[in-house]
Amino acid sequence: MGSFAGLDGLDVAGNRVVLRTDLNVPVKDGAITDLTRIERAATTIKELAEKGAKVVVVCHFGRPKGVTPDLSQKFLVEPLAKIIGRPVAWCDDVAGPNSVAATKALPNGGVLLMENVRFHPEEEKNDPAFARSLAELGDLYVNDAFSAAHRAHASTEAIARLLPSYAGRLMQAELEALGRALEHPEKPVAAVVGGAKVSTKLDLLGNLVAKVDMLVIGGGMANTFLCAQGHEVGKSLCERDLADTAREIMAKAEKAGCKIILPTDAVVAGAFAANAPSKVVPVSEVPGDQMILDTGPASAAEIAKLLDYCKTLVWNGPLGAFEIEPFDAATNFVARAAAALTVEGKLLTVAGGGDTVSALAHAGVEDKFSYISTAGGAFLEWLEGKDLPGVAALKN
Ligand code: 3PG
Ligand code: MG
């Protein structure tokens, strides 16, 4: 953890703790579709409460511009209480004298959930005066929101300079897992990077080629690289204007001694649709009226074989259009191979960011990877080698 202070040995009994956590769960038609973030946040909340702190939970939901009743966090009270096994009190604002009074009225071991911190536009401006009002909610500050640490906001950044600050258990776990994967990994290190577009992952690829021994590129973004190598990719998703950039990344990789693995065969179809008639072709023979929708089986087998020689794997993004069958095959195959190596103790596997978790869950391996990050954007920015403001602010 380097220069972070964590919760070990910290006496919080009787203290009010401002706990920045991330309960920004996915919601569809008014129902939470995935409780993972609440479950992963529970460890720190329970620990602080059990140690007798007054736990003041500060978090955001969605991207409101000012007070937006639809984005109230009150719906989180019940699932949170159920998951931590303790009552959760509610406070309908995160700042102001009534909110401060509510934190002081908490019993030791009590948990108070505050209304959406983004209802105050000053939050996203990292406003110092707003940070001071947040700091009045507690005697110390714990940041457990790695997944919001790429935001320099008042509740993630400025407040850390106002109160004695500590990393929570989930923050600590995320940083340790990411450190083991890229900062001081056991070598050889492989990265699997997929997803639709190269344009969203240029910095990420540029950073990774300097750090890993082998970079597997899949998904739509592989098409841009194939095109840069002179292959015709037909109707495939392809950012032709980025061919030069793709060639630069390949040149940088070669200089750094990083082997880039592109598909040698591909699953092609005439349309982006479930069960569209498809066939496997070499990447040099993609018909003009077809599109690549998955990495081919020979390539997937080759990737799995290469993983046998690796000690560490970082995974971000699917290898094909995994949401529609049968174009989930390569993602499933390679994910299951990585999971099997993990279970055998031969490979450390760390995954995160956007679609990745659903792709791995779809493959049925989300419990078999060594670590799956709760973070989307923050995981990507970390893969880009950026300093995350919420993490940097804890380093004092
Ligand atoms: C997330 O869901 O990625 C985090 O909670 C951060 O949310 P944001 O992207 O709206 O800042
Ligand atoms: Mg995000």
C-alpha cells in the first residue's frame, strides 16, 4: 500500500467517520440489477460500525445536475441495511447544520446514509468550501471508493486534505490487486484488451505495451490493427483513420519487447445479430460483405496456450461480440482457460472496467479470477498509468 494509512490498528470508537464509498449500482425499471457494489462496500462499513464508529456514508448515484428526485439514494437504505445486517438511518441532505446534527446524534456503531452528494454542483467542482462542509460531518475520513477515485471531486479529493484520511478495505484490496498485476507483477505478464473501439483505449494500449510481455488484442479494436497490417476487414467495425496510430502502438510494443497477439482467424457473419449465419475464415480472407464478430477458434486456442507460460494476466474487454451468440465463444474459451489456470494456482488474474465483468460473468468465471475490480472508468484510467486523484489525495 506504500504510503497509505489503512484501517489496521485505527481506533475509531466514538468517532464520526465520513466514509466515501461507491454504491452507484445499476438500476433497471426501479430495481437494482446487481448488488455487487453494495456487497463489496459492506466490509468497511461493518468493520467501522463494529469498532464503535458513527459511520457517515457519503456517496453518489448517477450523474444528477442539481437536486434530482429520481436520483435520490433513499432506495439504498433497505438493501444496505440488509447486506450489512444493521439498521441504516437516512439523512436527506449531505451538507448543512441539520446533517451535521444528524451525524452527532448517531449512537456508536450507528450507520447514516446521506443523500446523493452530487445534488450539490460544488461536489464535481472539487469546491473547497463544500469540502469543508463535508468535513464537518466527521472527525476522520475513510475513502473506500476506488471506483470513483478517477474523479477529483470534493468528497473524493479535497476532503482528504481536511481530515485525517485512511484507505478503506475495498480501496486497499483494489490497490493491492492492481499493484500485483502491473506494478510489481510476477513475470511473464499478459494483458487481454478487447472492446469495440481503439479510440477509447489508445492511452491504455500505449501504457500497457511498455509494461507487459504479451498483449492480446481482441474485439472490434483488433480490426483496426488488422487493417493497419493491410488486411481487408469487409464490413467489420474498424477505425480506418487510426491505422497510423495502430502502427505506432505496434512499433512501440516491438521496441519494448512486448509481443502483440492479433487474431489469425475470425468468425464472420453478414449481420450483427444473434445466430446470424457465420463461418470461420483466416483474417486474410474476410469477405467484403461480411463482418468480424469474434476472434476465431484457432486464435483463441493459441491465446489459451500462451497463457500457460504466463504468471500474471490483466483483462479488460471482451474478445468478440459476447452479448450475442455464438459470438461469445472466444471470450468464453479464453476466460475459462484463464480461470482454470487461476484455480490451479498457476496464474494471477485481475480484471475490471466496463463490459469486462459482465463478459466474465457470462463465461461463468467471475468467482474464479483472482480479483475482479468494482471499478469501470477508474480501472481504465489506472491501466492508462494515470494518477487517480482520489488515491493520490490519500497519500499524505
Ligand atoms: C462508476 O460507476 O463508474 C463510478 O461510480 C463513477 O461514476 P461516474 O462515472 O458517474 O463518475
Ligand atoms: Mg463511470
